Amino acid sequence: MLSTFLKQPIGQERLVSSLVTKRFYGGLNDNNRIFTNLYGDYDSSVTGAMKRGDWQQTKNIISKGKEWIISEIKKSGIRGRGGAGFPTGLKWSFMPKNDPRPSYLVINADEGEPGTCKDRQILLNDPQKLVEGCLLSGYALGAKASYIYVRGEFKKEIASLQSAIDQAYEHNLIGKNACGSGYDFDIHVHPGAGAYVCGEETALIESLEGSTGKPRIKPPFPPQFGLWGCPTNVNNVETISSCPTILRRGSSWYNSFGRKNNHGTKIFSISGHVNNPCVVEEEMSIPLKTLIEKHAGGVRGGWDNLLAVIPGGSSCPVLPKNICDNVLMDYDDLEKNNSSFGTGAIIVMDKSTDIIKSIARLSKFYAHESCGQCTPCREGTIWVKSLMDKIVEGKGTKKDLKLLESLITAVKGNTICALGDAAVLPIEGLLRHFRKEVELRLID
Amino acid sequence: MLSLCQNKIKQSVSTKLSCRLFTSLFEMEKLPFDFTQDNYEKVDNILSKYPSEQKRSAIIPLLHLAQDQEGYVPESAMMKIASIVACPVSKVFETFTFYTMFRPKPVGDHVIEICTNLSCTLRGADQILNAIQDKLGIRIGETTKDNKFTLLEVECQGACATAPVVVIDGNYYEDVEVKSINSILRDFARDVVPKSGTQSKRNGPEPIGGKTTLKTEPWAQKIREDL
């Protein structure tokens, strides 16, 4: 019967492939979600968190040893959820061995990338995941203490996190002899004060030290010279908060989601012209169209009303509808399509949007947020903003467009930190996919 | 004694400091600053978080504390913070000037900060801004004549899925519409603080049309056997 089927000439390949199960991404069940109190429907205290599975077998995980923890995190394939997507286990292994200086774990809760609002939900509704994550990650890194740098505007979130830390101390989960493991570990909250650039790890460290948030030249990297000149690992809230569940349920469990090199689950922030803007945890490699239609109620006016999507926060080049039809939400597929995964912050724009004005608004943002330290960014972001404003108003010329293109080359890769690149990448995306619209807006 | 100090200060000022700070030092007499007794407990708590030789890390939290106490950060507060953390006042001044949250001048009783970044603009922040400006009769950066409201434009506040977002006195008002912002401003005008968070039927950034995930109460999952 099967061989008769396979001998059929037309549609054979389709028949053969339908016999082999095709892996579709994006059907994450609630029993595989990590952040089970994402919307704050349930008790966010230590008691409520324990009911949901937090702080179970923490002492046993610690007793497995640092190498085991780092190996598990490496095997899980988790990549930094703060935007850079660097493999977390690998980043942890950069910490020096046998260094007399104290080590620190710094948590980046400076959520400032436009479009991103995921870490906020963890701080408000599931903070015990972060606290436990700090303890386990800190132990693996041999850290003396953890500093959680939260953006200054998040006053409610800072209070929620501080309350979670206080409760953890009261229950002897952290502090001296944390969880009865013999390991002493302290966690402190430190506020920012309104600077997007402090999301960059070395600028964050500078800010933690009481200085202006001006990034350092790398190398040396934070594991070699970080907070107060000591070995430091800077990780995102979501990354560290995922670690306890990964260690408890197994790296192979986490590894089973998403495509190769893009494993795990992710909290996506979906905003803009969708019917139901929201924050949702889904499987990595979920098709963008499926994500928007399944969880965000679809694009306003239907999928065909879509103009463009910024897939990972404002620093990611924009994607036009024809790419959005098929692109997968993971690091590799977005890079293949000349964009990036970033923080998984999806900004949807429908056909009513003035795409040039939207990108110009991002240029204004980067010009405001540049720390001013290096010339290409300090001068370049101001020039990009003024040229974009000129084009938006309909006063731009072909010469201005040429200057804008030359600015992309002048700034990209020539700055101390990635803010310079982030400032010109939206322009690159605009000119790659919407060049005609830009040229139509020019005077000549 | 005071005139002796003033003369000493004048001498160092004329050789070391800029004109702006020179005049400000004398304003310091009119605007002396000290933390309140309660706030000094918070100062100790803040300092205890950092190693004793790294007191400078307390600069930003102490600037926040001074601003929460006074509504802005007077220069005398920066002098006080510099003495607490044992660093030159120029260091505190440099840090203060870098960050957008810190205010060098007094503001109105209520500070309205509206986000006009992309996600908020796509959801109608322009209409909200116009509504605020029309209702209060002020533009961005201005304070109402009765000193009740100051209006500022800010960048992304990190609540994009519940855009548009307006932050008033540090409280996030999300899913704001023209009707709701008018009602919020009326409450603040009477010095009543309306309920913050989303101003729509949802509690937070779950899909407003109904949750697609986490519809039932979660439970602890099976742990790996080798633990």
C-alpha cells in the first residue's frame, strides 16, 4: 500500500514529506510556560511562588556544584534575552578561576528598548523567579553578591522587587547560609535615573559605581574588569529568571523548544497597530504571523493591512509585510532577513502609518539618549535626526539622502558601544525596504 | 565664623569654579539642605548596600532621595551628598547632570510625563498630548500659572503593550484615552491620586480581547529525577 503511494508521479514529494512529521513552532502549552504569573493573576509573594514551583530543591541544585550548573545552562542553549543574544552558559564560563578579587552578578533591569515591556512583568508579578535565579547564577559564578539595576522610572517595580528580596531574607532563602546550602549570598536593588545607554553592560556598571553612564571600551570585558574593577557578569532579568526552571526541569526540556541554536521560550512584547497589544510567553522560532494572530488579535484591519513590523525593539531594522508573511521569530531567521531578534519587542505598523515619520521618531530617541562620549555617535545621531526631520517635512534633497547613507557607514561599527549601531540600523532598514517612499518625499 | 567661611569659599570659588556655581554658592545660604530624620535612616540603609570603600555608588540613590524630599535637587543637596559619600562635589554634579530624571529647578505640584516614543505614538499619544495641552493651557516644558502641573515629554517608559502611557508623579497611567486623561487630571487638580495602572477593562498587558494563555491557575511542574 505504502509503496503504491510512493510510486505516484505527481505530488510525490508532498506525499513523502507529509509522512514525515514537520515541526511547527509556537504551540507552547501552559504546563511548559516558565512565567506562570506573567499577568499577576495570582499571589506573587514567596508563598504563592512556592505553590507555583519556585524554590523547590534549590539546596539540591546548589549541591550539584558550579560546573554542573554552568554545564546545564550551556546545554539548554539559552541566549541572553536582553537583546544581544549571547549564549549565557558561555558568558558565565568567561569568569576567571582562582581570582582573589570578589566576583559580582549584576542584573540588567534597565528595560529601556522602545517596544519592550517584559522584564517589568517579572519584577511585578514573578519576582521570586529573579531572586532564586540570582542565587543559583551567583553561586555558579562564585559571586559574593548580586546588584539588580532597575531603571529609575520603575518605582512600583522596585518596591515589588525589594519586597520579594525582603521576604526571601526572612525565609532564609538568601543571605547567610542561603537555603541551608552553606553559601552566603546578598542581593541589592539599585535604581537607575533615566538613561537608555545604561542598558549597555559597561555603562550600567559605570552607573552602578555612581558615575555618568558612559560605556567603557571593551576589552577588557566585565568578567575580567567589571564592577569596582572586579570580575562581573551582567545578565538580563528574563535570562536569569529562566535559570531556576531550566535547572529544575532539565536542560533537555528547555532545549526541546525552538530551532537549533535558538532554543527555549521567550516573553514577547507586542505593541502598535494590533487589536490586542500584549505581553505573552511563547516558543522560540514561532512564525511572526502566528504570534500576532494567535495572541495579539491580528493586525488592525486584517493581515493585508500590515505595512511593516519592527521585530525586536527599536534597534532592529524594519521588515516589510512580504517578509513578515513567513519570517520566524528567532535569532537566526531574523538575521537572515537583515534584521535582528533583539528583545523580542514587536512593533506593528499598519498601512495608515507614515513609516518615515515613525523611523524619524526613533532617530530623535537615539539623539536624545547618546551619552556623548564618542564623536561618531554624538555627532552622527544629531545629524541623522535633523536629516530625517527634514525629509519628513518634505524639505529633504537627494544630497541629504546621500549624506544619510554615508552617515550609516560612518557610524556603524565605529562607536564605543552598540548605541551608535542601534541609531543607524533603523535607517538602514528604512532605506532597504522603503527607499521609494523616501525618494518620493524628496524635493528633487 | 560664617563670614570667614564665606571669604574662604569666595577665594576658592574665584580660582576653581565656574560662574554659575559661584553665584549658586550664595544661593545655598537661602536654600540650605539637609535630609530629614526619617530620610537619614534611608541614607544609612542605602550606604549599607555597597562595600564601605565604594560609597560613591550611593550617589544616584541619594539624589533620588533628595529629589523625593524636595521635589527637585537643590545644589546644596549635592554638596550634602558629596560630603556623605566623601567625594568632590563636581563628581555629584557630573552624575546629576547626566540623567534625565533629576530636576535642577522646582516644578509644579504634579509632574506629568507623557511618552511620545513609537509604540505610544502608534496608539494615539499625540491626541493625548493635545488633550493635556488644551486642558491645562501649557506646552511641553511649561508649568501652569497656579503651579499645579508641569508637563514634560519623556522617552519610552517600558510599558509599550499598554500604550499610550502617561506618568504622573511617578505613577504609571496606561491604556490612556482622551476621556480617561481628562478625568485623571481633574482628580490631580483636587490633589486626589486616581488609581494608577491600566485605565481600561484589563488589569495589565494581557490581551484586552481575553487571555490566550494562563487561563487556569498554574501548578508546580514535575522536577527532574536526578536532583
